Amino acid sequence: MDYKTTDIRYITETLLSASGLTKAHARQAGDVFIRSQRRGMEHHDLSYLPGRLDWLFQGKVAGNAQPELLGSQGSLSWYDGHNALGELCCSSIASRAITDAQKYGIALSTVKNSNHFLAGAPYAEMGSENQCLLLVFSSTDATMAGPPGRGDTQPVIGNNPFAAGFPTTAQPFILDMCMAYASLGTLHKKVKYGEQVPSSYGYNAQGEPTSSPQEILEGGALSPMAGHKGFGLALLVEMVTGGLSGGHMGLDIPQGGGISGHSQTVIAVSLGANSSMKQAPQRFSSMMESLADASPGVRYPGSRQTPDSQTLDVPGEVLQQLLVWWDRLSIKEPWPL
């Protein structure tokens, strides 16, 4: 059901503020949830907010923490997240990378001791809005096995998501993917709707390929997309995130479904440096038009993104869970819906 975006944003920010975040940080992290909800994916969006509130309520994530700048050198900067919300940590380094890229042309910012960052698309979108090519990487705790056929079907590395944003003359190019065939959120969605998956997607607890997403989630392991290629890309993300930030890597990342020990890195490139870069959005759009003419129906990632509007589609079950937290946190302001 559609609700006013202003109301959903108010609910999100108020709940985060009541959980220990400053108003500025609640606004910053809340924006990530709103951006992700616009994708209409039914996972990695506002449906994850109740879980985040529970982390904050139990003290598993530090609501009053602030990402600390540890140092910088030119357009490079590195932070310690101090166990703050991943949405706050990653949006902080994204903003820093964008600002530095506009000054230096290209910038990299990285953070350790972060948490699950929700999804890569919101940060990629931030870059495209600021006329930047933006790449965002995140490590995760181990959920993915090694390449098939090597005899090991136990989780040894995270599915390590990656996203890219690039402005075009229409909807921005937004690529958001993990290094497995499917994210855990996608598998949960499949379970919800009683759907199966290809057996190449993962293994059950006995190490056997399975078409049951439930079996993969219950003690199994994801399989890297394209076998050794997906595994290699996951290792690359480890180097770019935990390696550059000085954070945890691989099996040293604490298990816990996104709590503690994640690292994120953002690379931003300003498109205002020269005429070729300034023309890149138009040239990319023209290229996609040519591809569509050659192969009707082809589209680029992000082309179906719901634009920023005055309404937002939020499932009733999600709002009901947020209302429970509204009461649990003893928020005095009236529920706006």
C-alpha cells in the first residue's frame, strides 16, 4: 500500500532517534532505508529496520557511536565505525568519497568495525546524483562456500556485495549484486512465496546441492556465482574492504548475520574532470538505445528504479512491526498513519 514518503521517513528517523542515534545520524541512516524501499525488492529495505532496532535495543550495535576519521592522505580517507549502524558508516564514507572526488577527481574512503550496510544501491544512487561514478564494496560474515568441485561445501567467505552507480540521461545505472547466485534476502523471499531455486544456488547442511532455499538457509551454504569467478571476486572484495581498512577478513569476521566486523569501501570518480567524462552519461544512454534496437527488451540495471516520489509502497506487515517498536520505545509523538 502506498503511503506518503514524508510519513515513512518521519517514522524511520523517529524510531532510530529513539534508539540512541542523534537526529542527524537518524536522518542519514534513515535515508538509506527510504532509498532502498523505492527499489520494490521486498528485501534489504525497510523490512530490515525492525531487526536493526532490536540490535540497537539489545546493545549489539552502538546507537550513540560515530564513525571516526582515523586519517587521510589526499583523496584517501579511512575510518573506524566503532560498531555503529552499517547504514550510518557506509553513508558517511560515501559522502566523504563524493566530496573528495569533486575536489581531486577520484577518491577512496574505507571503514572498519561497521555492520550490515543494508544494500549497495542507495550509496550508488548517491553517487549518480552527484555526477559521480561510484563503486561500493562490503565484506560480510561467511555464508558462501568455495568453488564447486573442490570438495568443500562449508561457508568459508562472505557473499561480499558490490554496487555501482552512474548517471545517465534517464534513470541512473544502478548495479547491485553479491558474489553468490542469490543473496540471503532473495532466498528468504523465495521461502516466503514457496518457490524453489536452481540447485546451483547452494548446498544443504549435508553438503549436497539443493533446490530448497530453506535448506540453504538452515545450516547450508551459498554457492559462488560462476564458480571460481564469483569466488575470486569475493576475495577481491575482501582485499578492497577489510584489507584496506585494517578490519576483519574472511573467517575472522564474527558470525552473527551482519552484526560486527564488517568493512565497507567506496570509490568515487567525478565526471566533471574533462569533456569525455562530462559526455559519458549521454554516450552511455546512446549506447543502451543502440543495444535496445539490436535486442528489443534489453535494459540496464536501475532502469526500472522507482523514481523519488511523494508516495512509497510499504507492506502492512512491515508497518505493523514498526508500530510495535514505536510503542516499545515509548515514543510520545503520535503514530502518523
